[in-house]
Amino acid sequence: MQMPESRELDRDLGFGSIVAGQSKKRFINRDGSFNVERTGLNFLTSLNLYHSLLTMSWPTFLTLILLLFFLSNVVFGSLYAAVGGSSLVDTSESPMNSLLLRGFFFSVQTFATIGYGTIHPVGIIPNLLVTVESYYSLLANALITGLVFARFARPTAKIVLSDTAIVAPYGDINAFMFRTVNGRSNQLLEVKAQVILARWVNENGRSVRRFDPLQLERRSVTFFPLSWTVVHPIDKDSPMYGASEADLRATDAEFLILLTAVDETFSTTVHQRSSYKMDEVKWGHKFVNIYNKTQNGEPISINIRRLSRVEAAREIQP
């Protein structure tokens, strides 16, 4: 029976027919980034300094701030030195003879509003430079403070997925499973999972990429204090029904994972993406028990180090 057009449109994940029909690479990397590139954009169109400063890594961000601080003081220090030796007077017991060094350290004191007082400007032009630098430092410090606050305040999820997924016995049938746990100490609510099977199939004599949503045993959990094993039962309605490990490898299968949750701290929806290729799926294995043994009166606890540990299971059903 031919599938209705609306159902086919619902399976378009946004990669487009060209990527879906030609690309042989995985769609989503394990870190959640998309395995695609965009070229040809105008530089000014694609430039978004604020977004880049918010999303870059902390080491890169701190290095850029340090570079801005250093270069700003080099520029203003050079301007002070260019005015002349009498523009900055050093009254300390060991005055600096280098005009450039004297100008640089005076600029640092002005930029950071330290004001030790041993170096001070003399004349209209040096004082005008101090006025300009004070205004510049006021804006620069305000912007840097806002960026640091925005980076700390930006809600992001760190839902840790097991390194491998498994296909293991599940009652009288098999099931595709993977485990998740919240990698932070905050609380996540209304956690929802979506799993899509991407694979190559033969339709009307041509090979096309097909995306099939997998029905889950439980699509969401209200609370997420411990761990969650996401389970797709491989029943007669499953796209994986009757397919062996070799069959899925032959179709270059990829399991696309999308998790959404509400961050209780910020009351904001957060997302986590990932995927599993067939090399990351173990057949005939099961996850080891992640719960710790508890005595009477002790709280329930889990050992997150066991999140990805598996062991051999009984023979899976054909």
C-alpha cells in the first residue's frame, strides 16, 4: 500500500532530498553537531559576533578577552608615548625610562580604574587621551561583563547517552535500547525522546534514504532524577522487524536521537542530539544494573560509571 503524501512529508527531517539521497556520512555526530557544511554565504551575512562569543568554548572566549585587553592597552600606551616624555610623569622611587612601558602600564591602570597615582598625565592632549580611554574602558568592561553573565545564564542541557546502544531480548521479542542520565546536578522535567531510523531502501528500482520514526515503549518521563532506558520494541509494526544486524549494516542504518526537556532552574526547554551507527550498536547484549545496593533507610542511588557497561544476554529472538 502506498503511503499517503502527508506521511512522507512528515518524515522530512530538514536535511533535504539531496543530502538524504546522496550523502554517505552520518547525519548527526555523537556530540550533537550536524555533519553538513554551508558555503557561499556573504561574510557580513553570516557574521554574528554575539552568537559566536556565546557559543565558543570558554578557553577561546577567555583568550579573546585577554587579547582585547592587551591590544587595547598597547594602542593607548603607544599613543601616550607618542605625545612625548613630558606627557606622563612617573613620581615613583624607580621611574621607568621606557616611554612605551610607562604608557602601557598607565593605560592598564586607567583601563582597570586602578589609579596608583605614581604615573599621571600632564597637558591637555594626554588628559584628552585619558578621557577617551576612560569612555572606551567603560563600554568594554560593561560589554565583557554582560557577555560573561550571558554565557553563565544561557541554559544548556548535558544529557549523557550511553556510548553504545543495544538490541536485546525484551519479553518475548527484541528491542532497541540506549540509556541516558542527566550529567548535571540540576533537575530536568518532562523529558521527551524521539528516535528515527535512517537507512537506504530500494523503492521503485532506485536506492533512496528513508526515515522511519520508531515507536517507543515510553516517549517521555515526567521526572528525571536517575537514569532512563529508552526502549523501542521490535514488534510487527517496527521498521526493524525481521531485520538482522547484517541487514541493517547493509542499509547503512543510523539511529537519530533527539531529547528535549524543561530545565527547572531556568524554566526553559533544552535539547540534546546524538546518533548511533551500527558500529555503536551491540546485538545480543544487555545493560548491567546501574543501581547501587542500598540498605534499609538509604536513598536509591545509581552509579553513572555503569551507564555504558553491557554484558552478554541470552540469545535474542529471530
